[in-house]
Amino acid sequence: MRLLTKASLGILFFLLTASVCAADEFPYRKDYPGVGIIELVDLKAGYDRDEIIIVDVRSALEFDTIHINKAIHIPMANGAFEQNIGRLAAENPGRKIAVYCNGVTCLKSYNAAQRAKDAGVAGVFSFDAGIPAWATAYPSETLLLGRR
């Protein structure tokens, strides 16, 4: 019985530690509880199967500097952002849309996903690890100054 208790406490400690680490790693997730999140491995799997549309919501300068190969550029600053995301979703029924920006300290992906949701566009997720995580993990699927 005592061994079971220690094992249970160990598991509980691990789960709590993992939860705290995730919160520390992505400190703004808690501020956007209604926004769906997509993780790097799931994004890549959907990318490989052509099940996910990837949208870069950063500025034109940022997009032109570095972006995910095959990403669509719809800057969040564009006044027609919600219309453009809505049209993209309507033209691609059944496919998820993942929006990304500059990573864990950037709020654009959260704001973009929230704005899409508020506009009635379903299936939009934030890839909040952003271009730094993607470029590190998948450099061959990243364009830097227009070149892989």
C-alpha cells in the first residue's frame, strides 16, 4: 500500500510539474482560454497530409524574411482579416486552419484565432510556438528570404 502511495504521489508530482512547465513555456495560453492550440508535431502531420492550411498572420516584412513553406499570408493587421479567413475556411471545408506568428512571446496567433472564432469561423487554431519552433524543427520546409 505504501509503495502505491509513493507511486501515486510521483505521478501526481510529474503531472503537476509538466503542467507548470507548459504554462511557463507558453505564458499567454491562459489569457486565451477559448483559443484552440495546435502543437508542432500535429501541425507537421497535418501539413504532410495536406489536412491543415497554415496561415502566417505577421507583417509582410516578417513573412518575406522567413515563413513556413506553402503558408498563406493573411496579415492580422489587414482590415479584411476576418473576411479573408472566413473565405479561406469556406473554400476548404473539413480542413483546419493554423495561424502562426513569432512564437511564445508574440500574441498575434492568439488574437488571430480569437478574431476568427468571434467572426464565426470554426476550425482555426493557434500554433503559438510560431516560426522559431517550425524553422528549428523543419528547416527544409522553411523559406528564408525566399529560399529553402
